[in-house]
Amino acid sequence: LEKLYDCMANQSPELVLAPDLIERARLPIERMLEISAR
């Protein structure tokens, strides 16, 4: 998790993901954001 934090905080190195992986991940992420907004 430390590497993920550093990546997000410093915007480096860039994470490059395949378009199909992005689409498969979008729904669970949107659900998590929806739940946390309640």
C-alpha cells in the first residue's frame, strides 16, 4: 500500500492499465464511492 500511496501522492510513476481492466474495475469503484457518500 505504501507504493500505491506514493504513486497517488506524487503522481509518479504513472500507472498504465489496459482499457478492459479499467472497465472491469469501474463498477466496484463506483459502488464503493456511492456507499461512502451515504
